[in-house]
Amino acid sequence: MVRRTGTGLRSANNINGDADRIDEDHISNADEDEETQANVDDRDEHGQSMLHFACARSHRRGALMHLIEESNVDITYRDELYRTARDVSLQANQPSNAKDIDRYVLSLAVIGDVKPFEILAVEGYDHIVDITDDNELSIVDIAVERGHEELANFLRNLRTLEELREELHQMIRDGNVGRAKEIVAEPNGKWLLKAKNYYGRTALHIAVLKENEEVVEHFVNIYPDALKIGDNLERTVLHYAMGTNAIESLSRILIQKGAKRTTKDLKGRQPSYYFMNKADILRLQEEEEENR
């Protein structure tokens, strides 16, 4: 139902079954390549999925929830304006569509498997613990009512994890290397390194944009799989590095740790494209500077 690539996490159609879970440390490279290609095929070059387009129009109640379940479309996808399909619903004055997406998330809580929520959280989906059902029952209450204590505990702690992710990202922007290293040394360090913010960026994406070689090297040593994670338009950290002033030092660190020069983003561009066309990366650097 919820599927996401680049993070090593999946949930199967039968999300009740533990047998369908895949250990993130044991996914083959072939699986990763296949999933990454599927992720690119799911969306257009502007980052919009079929769900983004569907959310701009009115539908009968339950239609979008049915679409999500049948197509396995990822509700966490963000377009080039950083909008999820839910965001598009509200901007298009279609609040019932947003409510349908919320109902889908609530239905996952009824089932009670934690894995789909781990995926939503790590992808930076921002409407999990704040949603309620038609009776104003919170998602935590629904999990408790159904006897899903593990899920309820995860949801209760989610805000704290999100706040820690945001602190890590802010420390990178501020150049506070010591505090950034302290945060990723905590038990949830690897989760924080692969967790995306509302711009679709990981801590490593931000460190590259800030051209902080010490932080970049530290992060890839701790969690080299972060090299494979794409942003909202599936640009990896090597795509970013090629558009910075510190291209030589950053790209050397990333490539030595396994970053692929041939990975394409949603626009079909390999990292080398941004060496000659730096405007997009410069704009991202300006955004990060504004977030300080």
C-alpha cells in the first residue's frame, strides 16, 4: 500500500504479515535499482504522480482511497513546489480529497502495522499524528482502541523524532558541527540521517548544499546508504555536489563512498548535468540560507 524507494523500506499489500517485511540492511542492489527506476516511472519530471493530478479534481467519497490502495501510489511524493497530493487537494479547494487521504492513513492505523508509518515518517510526510476520523478520534486513540500498542507508542514518540530531525538540519545550516555529530551519535542516528524534511531533503543533502566537507564525510561514514536517497525530484547528493563551488572535494568524498555518477533524477539528468547548469542547485542553496 505504501511503497517508497531509496530508503530500504517497503510495505506489502498484506501489511499485516511480518513475513512481507524486508530488513533494510539486507536489500540487494538489484532490488534497489529496480525500486529506484519504479520511483522515477511513477512521476512526471515535475515530481507529480497520478495522485497529484487526481487530487486537483472532485471525486465521489472514497474514490481516492480506492485509487491509492489499487495503484500503490506513494502519498509522500512531493512535487517541484514541495507539495504532496494532499497539499494539492487543499490548494485546489478540494478538502474532501485531503480527507480521503487522511482516511487512508487512518485505515493503516486500524490494521496496526508500524512499518507503513515508519515509511511515512522517514519520508517527511507531515500529516500523521494531527489527523482525526469522522468522530474526531485521533490516530493514536484509534491505535489504542484496536489494541495496537506498538503503533500507538511509535505515534506518540513521532513528534520528538521530527523535532530532533529539524534540530539536526538546523545545526548543519548553522555550521554547528559538534552538535550535529552528537545528534547522529544517538540511538536513532541512522534514522535521522535518512529522514527527509518537508523539502524532501536529508541531512546529507543539506550538508552538501552548505558545502561542509567535515559533516558530509562524517555522515557518509556512518550511513553510506544516504548516498542513494533522492530529494523531491530524485536528485541525489552527488547531483547537488556537482552544482556547488566545492565540487572537487565533495564529489571525491561521495564517489569514494559509492555514489553513482549515472543515477538520473526525474528530469533524466545525471549528476554531471549540474556541473554546467548550476542554477537549480544555487537556488536550493539560497533556500537553505533563508531557513537559517
